[in-house]
Amino acid sequence: MKQEKNPKLQRLLDISGSFNTSFKSIKRFTNHLEPVLEKARKEDKLNLVNAIRDAYQKIGIDINDLENDKIELSEEQKKLIYKNIEFPQKKSVDDNGHLWKSNFVLLISSFEFLFGDVINFYYKFYPTSALDKNIELNLKNIYDYKSIDEFVDEVVSKKIEGLLYKSFEDQLTYLQKELKLNIYNEIIEWDLIKEATLRRNLIVHNNSKINNRYLSEVNLKYTKDISNLKENEKIHISKEYFERTYQEFYLAGILIIQSAFRKWLSEFNEFADALIMENSYRCLIEEEFIASQKICLLGKKVCSINNDFTFRNNINYCLALKFGANEEELKTEIQKIDISNLSPILVLAYYAIQDDEVNSLKHIKNAKTVDKLLYNDILEWPLFKNLRKSENFMIKLKKIYRIKE
């Protein structure tokens, strides 16, 4: 896609790119992190069991006899066993979930960076906005700035800093009232994001201990992972909780960027449409089906006049429903699809969603010729994920593309 030389467009694309890069980096790190931690935890457990077994052997006791209730230890034997245990050095560095906590804090900070970037964009390109409200000027300090731009940057920076210290509700209100952005309450679970933000505050400012503010402000729907929900108990960040909040924060960021596009750069809606496709597809690849589904719902709401975009967005939506196990809704969506007057590759997509081998293979032949569909596309696209599991499908696919074993 050829990018126009428009400073507003380029800046918003840069904001979008920066947001995606930061979130991808966090996800890439945690994806590598969890297998390493799990391996270390298993090794620690095995090493501890072996150390205990060795301690039993040192005093002449077979641990298997103890496990089979053949013997009962005396108090003296218990003391000897404990004395002889050589506790191994732990390999796991995440006993208390610190690494998940630190990435969770980074995740929310990355979202707040986006918040600041969008506000900065607004004030930079709309200088006649309400920036000058409640600004106290010190004439002496103004002379410390080298230029007007440097002065404005400082004012905006302080404005953003002040907003980030306000309540979550105040921040959302600011997006709606001041920036006039659509925050898509019907798509985003803002209460989940609020709970995560409150939980982050506990980690950073209260040694992870639950306080009265958290209990009074949080939606209890999003606290089910906390086993003991009362004041002074410590909260934790599990892998499952992290991944769920990650998807909602990513979704919120994408929708804020989309809202900014359609508010301030409506003449470039095709760029915004392309970002919807790119982001929903990325979520499918990463198996973030909740985020992908909701990004596609936004695609449905913006009502693009581009029929190709509309169809492809619906396909991604169906895939998100399919892999997210929303079978009934998937059936309803498939029934709405009209495949008349479509290119072979789009007709193929319709049948591939339904794992229809016969019709998929038939239209692969046509798409290969007309739409230049590549063999590697079929090996990589989520669209063909289930079909690739079929040995019969893969054999016939290789024949179509003349792939030799």
C-alpha cells in the first residue's frame, strides 16, 4: 500500500506501529519465558525428591517402604532425615511469580504509552484545542525554552502526566469528552482493564497486597482467580490471567487507534481497514481468539464500502469464532455469507472455514491459477489449519502443486 506524504497519517501509523511492536515484544518474551520456567520447576521438584530420597538412604531407610506404609518413622529418625537433607539449589527464578508480575506491569505501561501518544497527537495537530485551559504561566521560566515547540511539548507532557495520575474513569472520560473518541463500550470490557490497572497499582505501590480501594472499586467478575479476596492478602498474576488481560489491553489499544483514524483521518479509512485486517490476522496466528473476534466486530461496525474488506473481515471473524469454540454463532455467521460473484480464493475461504475438503480442493485449483494462491500460503494460513490435519487433503494438495515427496 502506497503511503501518502501526510504528517498526520505518518504520525498515527508510527503510533500504531510502536504500540504493536511493544505488545509483540512482550508476548514474544512471555512465550519463551513459560517453557523455560516450567522446565526449571520440574527440575527443582525432581531434584528435591532425589535429595529427600538420598537423606532416607543415609540413615538406612528405603523410602518405598515408607510410601507403602511398611514402616513408621520415629521422632529421632525424622530429625536425622531433616539433618541429612542437602537441599539442592533452585533453578527456577520465578517462585513468587515475579517475572509474570513484571511483564504485567510492563504490559499496562505500554498501554499507557499509547494513551500518551494519542493525546500528544491531538494537541500537536489541533493546537487550537483546549490545551490552554488551566495552564499557569511563569514568564521567567518561558525564557528557559529554546523554541515555542519545546515549550508546547513541556506543557503537553505535564498534561499527560497529570492525566495518568487520575482515576481510570477520568481517563476514559477524557478520551470521550475532550478528544471526542469512540471508546466502544459494547466491544471492550473496560471493567476488566480497570481491574487489571487496580491490580497493577497494588503490585507497584502496595507490595501486591489487596487494599480497601481495590475491594471497593473492582468488578468482582474479574477477581475469580484470587483465592482469598480480602484486605492485606497478596494478589498474584497467573499465566492464564496475564494472557486474558493481554488480549483485552491489546484490543483496547487497537480500537483507540482505529477511533483516532476515523475521527481525525477519515479520508484515509482504507489504511484503517488494512490495520483491522492485519491486527485480526495477527491475533489468529497467535491464537488470541477473543481479541481477534472483537477486532472483527469493529470491522463490521465501521461498515466499509470495500466489499473485499467486508468479506475478508467476516472470514477472520468466523475463524475466531471457530477456534474460540463459539459453534452456534459460527453457524449463524456462515449462513449469512453470500459467495456469488466472488473470486475463487474467497469462495475457497468459505468452504475452508467449514473444513469441506472436496470443495476446498476444487477451488484451490482455481485460486492457484486466478489468484496466484501459493502452496506455502495453504501451509501457513489459519484458514487451512484443520484441513492440514487430513492426510488425504495433503496428498491431493501436493498433486495440485506438483510437490514431490
